[in-house]
Amino acid sequence: MTLKIWTSAAVLVSAIALTGCLGGISPVDDPDTPEPGQSNRGYNNPEGSIFGGDGIDLLDLFGGKGKSDYRGGGGIGVNSFLWRASLDTIAFMPLSSADPFGGVIITDWYTPPETPDERFKINVYILGRQLRADGLRVALFRQNRSDGRWTEAKIGEQTVIKLENEILARARQLRVATRADTD
């Protein structure tokens, strides 16, 4: 059921994005195309849009918070400080996937040079647009090799908490540095 909702939402967002891309195209030989100096209402003019000058806020449409309710975002869908700090903290590992709009970072398996029979994988989930400790979740996976096969190994809960704290500390450093630059 959840997959069906996400699929429907993705189709809706794609359709809106595609419509927005095509909305500014005006045919060269169209007799309704305004001459220079005339009103440009309807052609690549936000006031001629059915959504008005500010466009449409999909979050408001689906009951979320409006544009003015978020801070620390930049052009991504999650807190930019947590995003950057996560990437900085796990930079030594190869990335498999990074989705700045969904807030998911997935690494590929990493084998430390000093322990070739052990490998790690990290998934980082940034859960919101605010810089908060509960806005971050880390899943850490460990495998050991024996007889040529990789088998799951336990990870201590403190290890995951320590990694989350490293990311949060880096995010705070980035926020402080950004504020210092603007003052």
C-alpha cells in the first residue's frame, strides 16, 4: 500500500515538473505570441500562471509545512548541515547511492586495509529539515569472511550511537561556521 502511495506521488510530481518545463515554450509562428513591448501574460510569465507568482507549494498541497517554515535547507529536501556532515563523516567509504531530496545516503561495502576479512556498510537517513539529534538515523552493517563466504556479524549499539554523534558534531561545526561567515 505504501509503495502504491509513493509511486502515485512520484508520478504526480513528475507530471507537474514536466508541465512546468513545457509551460514556457511558445511557438515561433503563433499569432497569439505578443510583440516586443506588449503584455507577455501567459508566456513564461509567473503572473500568467494558474498557480500565481509564487508557483505551487507541494508540501502545502499535501498538508505539510509551507516554504517559510523551513531553515538550513538550500536546494535539498533535508537539513543541509546534516547532509553535508554525513557525507564528510563517511567520505572514506565508497558511495552506492545518495538522495538529497529523500535524505538517504547508502555506502557500498568498505574493507579496511588492516582487516581484509571484515567489511562495513552504512546507511544514513536524515529525517527532516531541522538540525536535531532525532533527525538522524544510522544503520551500520558488518560482515566477516570465513571459508570464502561473508557472514553477518554483530555491531555494538554504542558504535552506531558514536557514529551518529560524530555526524551531529560535524553538522554543528558547519552551522557555526556558516553563521560566522554571515556575521
